[in-house]
Amino acid sequence: MIPIIQIENGETPIRRGYVVSMVIRSFKGRRDVEVHLFRPQWADEDENEISWDNLFGSPATLDAIPDAEKDRKVVLESFTREERDQVVEYLKEHYSSRLESIFSSPMEFPVPSGLPPLSSITEGKDIGLIKFEKVPHFNLPFALRGLYNLGAHRPLVETREDDDN
């Protein structure tokens, strides 16, 4: 079964700036787990080709601390339109039977400053990373990671305690 794929093709002020997420039907004992995909590394040329002027706006929240290096990482973790299309094709080819949906859209510019880059989020009990580039059939020309938070999703098997809440 091919998942629902929703791609919004708005314009971005730079080549990069497309985000991709997917929903896995069943993952690590949870249902409908949303996974945010990102590039964990990039070449210096990727950073140097971007004109950084006016790409960032006001802080995302009152307690957000703008940091130019982290702000840039948020953008560099995103995909070009071509990379986005490669990611979607890869997911369809290898994971379509497990996915509920794939979603992509352009980032909104200016990007709020002070957002944490996905690559900086620490794994823990519920938060984890899928390292696609370690999978034997991985064939994309760039590394790909997926960030998930199991605590944000219902368990596959509802327990009696869950029913009482």
C-alpha cells in the first residue's frame, strides 16, 4: 500500500528549505509515530552558497536565544527540492508498507531564530534517532536521519491503566 504523500511546492528564497516528515503506522510499541527527517551533515559549500541575510526573524519564543550558528544549522538540515524528491522516492521504495503518510513543505521564511537544530536534540527514553544511512539498502547521496518522540504517541496496546485516564 502506498502511503498518502502530500507535497507542497511553495517557493523558498534559497535552494534549500524543504522539510519532510513521515508517519510510521507501528514503531517501537507505538502507533502512528511522526518522524521528522533531516540532513545531519553537509559540505562547507552548502553553507557558503547561501546568502544568510534576512533569512531569520524574531525569536521563536520569549525564552529562545538566537544563535547564528544554530540558526544556520536549522536551515542546513533541510533539503533542496531535488533532495526532498529523492527522500520521498527512497521512502516509497523501501518503507511504503509501513508508512501511513509522507509530508513535505517549504519552510516558512524568515525562519524564527532560536530554534534548536534537530541534530542537537539529545536522545533519551522517548526521543530517538533513525540513522537511515546505516541501513544496508540505503542509497541516497547524503546522510539521512529521522527524529521521533515516542512519548507523543499512543501505545499499540492500550493497557487497563490507559483506559482509566
